[in-house]
Amino acid sequence: MADGTAGGPVLRLFVRLVRRPLLPAVRLWRRNLQLRVVAGTLLMSLAVVLSLGFVVIAQVSKGLLDAKEEAAQSQAAGGFAVAQEKANTPATTDGPDSTSDTKAGRDASTWMSSLVKQLASGGQTAFEVVALGAGTGEMGPGVRGARASGDVDPTASVPMSLRKAVNHATGTFLTFSSIRYSTPGTESEAALVIGKRLTDINGEPYDLYYLFPLTQEQESLNLVKTTIATAGLFVVVLLGAIAWFVVRQVVTPVRMAAGIAERLSAGRLQERMKVTGEDDIARLGEAFNKMAQHLSHKIQQLEELSRMQRRFVSDVSHELRTPLTTVRMAADVIHDARVDFDPVTARAAELLAGQLDRFESLLADLLEISRFDAGAAALEADAIDLRDVVHRVIDAAEPLAERKGTRVRVLGDTQPVIAEADARRVERVLRNLVVNAVEHGEGRDVVVRLASAGGAVAVAVRDYGVGLKPGEATRVFNRFWRADPARARTTGGTGLGLSIAVEDARLHGGWLQAWGEPGGGSQFRLTLPRTADEPLRGSPIPLEPEDSRGNRLRAEAEGRLGRADTAPPAPVNRSPIPPRSAVAGATPVPADPTALPGSGARVVSRAPEGGGRAGGAGSDAGAEGGAGGGRGVPGTDGGAVDQAQEDATGGR
């Protein structure tokens, strides 16, 4: 088991090391259409040329061998006839008592050598002749040994299989073999061997073989192979060049269109394709130019509409301040004199004062939103301790918490949490988060957690109220959005608080993200860089809290909550957090560096610069623009930010 465990990382490291040099080539292969088409054409043409070459070479080789075999059999048949005729001539002319056995054997040996030399001389190096004794490869009784013309090794040049066939049957037999020479250093050469059983002048059997070298046929075949290889290479290169030229005619306009599309997306709306001719590519260019022209016109209209809407909001907000000041002065006089009014009039004076307060807040928020939309918001960053900001926010929200029966607790405030930030904007963000948590917390505890790790600081506000439904974690930052439209705003909110808060977070280069589950509460997390303009790579606090329903179920499945059966049930109206006494004097919980990437289900990124909003306050595009919360670093909170969602947000 240990070996297998250790082998896994080693194997992955080996695969990574092998893949690393190949990544540029793989990337080029995936991105270059012209390269793929040309390479595919070359491979297919090479396969066709190889197949055709093999077929042609096989046919030529078969034809050469068949012609050689036919000519060799004809020559060998004539030689066998001559040899047998020469062997029969002495037997008819010499008397039975003319020679003795010794004389006959000597005459047979001399006759065999003379026969082999005479037969080979007629070949003009076109063939060699070998004579072997029957059965063992040596001559029969009275014959001193094998005979061969030239420097041919007689026993090594004739295959044993052919000798056995000649010894055991009558007729002519042939096979392909190699001629081996007895001279050292001389290479063997392929040959066609034809053999037949004959009798010598004494009537003794022997084997006569004709060896036909295939040198000429081999040279002819090599010439054919060279010709086919040269022609095939030329054809492959020619087809590759043709494919490259043809594909280039198509790919070049496509690349040009892609480059122009990128420049259009970068804001250069006057870019157009160069159109020449009247073919399909030309029609594509004309259609592309028309599309770019219409898009440019629509974008200009939307930008103009957006500017008009922003100007309208800003002008209305400014213009309403003068009459609002007058109405405020009159309302203050009426409110101060309400003790002299009847109850109905006095109540009307109180409602008037309260709604004027809300109206003033709404105007202030609209002015702040218009500054964000116009890009006029400025950041006054300074080194601050977020603990002081959190305590000021909690003190301000204490009256509302007492009315709601909610207790606000702070965790992680025993150590400094320093960051370069605008204290006013950070306080406004946290005030919105804490007030919303108290208002929607259903009287349960609200937990504010601070942490710092790496190059980031974070503040998370956790409530245990109604929570958020799936998909509401992104819409919660939309302008004037409410989870329950029928729910009354008991605190007099304007519906722009979270939209302004997410813009404040983006102005710091940070993230403002939301998590929630129905009936399980929600958590909002503000993550800021320690120093201004430092890119964020993670958050020290996971977006999904440890006491979420999903984490509890996973913990129970893993057996970490095995004692849950014996533990007393938790109160229904309280959150699963330590009591106040345990929190006040508790040892500070250090931020887990491994939690930097976060564990949330949703990351709202910072939109690209210059994106602008196409819609006014409350429009979908502008509302989604408020969902951003940072630079959108890939790998944060469970994955890279979807670029399509980032484009849809439309933020700056």
C-alpha cells in the first residue's frame, strides 16, 4: 500500500515532466487550423503513396521473378539434357571389358569436372553449375567430391530442402536461395536454384544444379523503388503545398476577421474587413462589415442612452436637493409643533419626517451611484484597523438589534487586522451587511468574523435567518432587488445599499460575495487586499461557513459527528456558535492559510475597465454590474470566474 501511495505522485510528476515540453506544440496544433489541414493532407497523401508503392513494387517484383523463373527453367532443361546425353555417350561406345573399376572411377571424376566446366562456360556468368553426389551432398562411389563452377561453395549454396526433394523424387525442382562463395570477403547474392537427378558415365546417380543469380532483377527492382520513392515524395510535397495554398485562401480572411473582432471588442468600433472580389469570402467580409456597422451603431446608441440616464439621475438628484431642503425646513417646524396637533395630524407629521429622512438617504445613494457610474468615485486609502470599524458599526446597529432581539457577536478581533482602505467606504459596506443581517436574522444571533492571512483581510457577516434561495446570491447585489417583494423595509432602506457596497469593494480591488441556503441563513464576505493595488488570490475566510447544512451533512457522512446521537439538541432560536463568555476571552483563532482559495459556491469578480453600463438604475445590466466583487482571479473560491458572467455584469 505504501509503495502504491508513493508511486502515484511519482507517476504524476513523470507525466507532468513529459507533457511540459509538448504543451507548446499541442497548443499550436489546437489553435492553427491551417497546420492541421496541411498535416492531415500530408499524412493521407503519404498513406496513399505508400500503399500504391507497395502494390507497384509487389507487381514488378512478381513479374521479374516470373520472367526469370521461366527463362531459368528453359536454360536448365537444356543443360540437363546435354549433361545426360554426355553421360550416355561413353556407355554405348566403350565395351564392357574396356575399363576396370579404378579406371572407370577416375574417368568419371575427370568427366564430372569437365562437364561442370563445360556447362558453366555456356552461361557467360548468367548462371553457375554445381554437381553433388546423391544423398549426402558428395559424389557417389569412385567420385572424389562435389564440383562447382567459379568460386561457388557447392554445399552451402544449395539448400538442404532442395537436395532432399531432388533425392526423393524425379523431375526438376527449384527454389530461391543465396549463392555463397568460398573466397573470403565475397558477399553472397540472391539466386534461383534449379536441380535434377541424373546419372554419370558409370550409371551412378548424382544431382546437377543450376544457380541463376538475381543481381539484374534486384537492380531493376531497386531502380523501380527509387523511382517510386522520388515520385511519391514529390507528389506528397506537391499535395502539401497545394493544401497550404488552398487553406491559406480561406484561413487568412478568417484570421483577419478574428483580429478585427478582437479590436471591435476592445472598443475600436471603426475597424472593418478589406473586401476584394465577389466570391464567398468577399460576401463573408461584406456581411461582417455590415454586422460591425450595426453593432457600432447600437453600441453608440446604448452609450448615449446610458450617459443620458446617468446625467438624468445626477441632475435630478442635484435638483431635488433645493426643494428637499425647503420641505425639510417646513417639516421640521411641523414636527416640532406636533404636540399641539390632534393625534392624527401629529402622526402625519411624524410620518412626514421619517419619509423625508428616507428621501434624503435615497438622494444621497443616487448621487453616490451616479459618481460610480461616471467613474468619479475616488479612494482615500489609509492604514486602518478593521476591528475599530467593525465595533463602530456594531455600536450603531445596537438599537436595531435590541428591537429585533438579536445579539451581534464578533470573532477574531483579538489581533490587529490592518489594511490600506478607505475607512468611510468600508464602514458603509459593513453597516449595510450588519443591518441587513439583523433585519433578516429572525431574532437569531449575528456573527461577525475577522481574519487575516497572506495578502488579504476579510470580514464575514453570518446570520441564521431566512437565507437565500439558489441563484439569489448574485441577484442580491442588484439595485432595488429584494428577495421577498412583499417584505416591508422596517429600517427604511433605499434598496441601493448592497449595490453601493459592492462598488465600494470593487473600488478597493476587493470582493464582496454572498452565500446562503433556504432556512439556513446567509453569509456575506468582504475581502480586501492588505495593500492598495495588490491583486487578490484568495480569502482567509471560506465563503460557505463551517456550520452550513451542506458541511454538516458531509461531516456526518464522514463520521466526524458520530456523537450527535448522545448530544443534546441545539436550541431552535439560536445559532450554533460559542457563548459570549467563551468568545470574549477565547484564544484567537488563526486564519487557516489553506482556506485562502475559499470554499464558496459563487465568486463575483471585478468587471473589466471601461465596460460601462448600458442600462440605468435598476436595469438588469446595471444591476448585474453590482454583483462584482474583485479582480476575478482564476482559482478563487472553487473555480475561475465565468467570463460570460463577467461580461454580463457590465461593471467598470
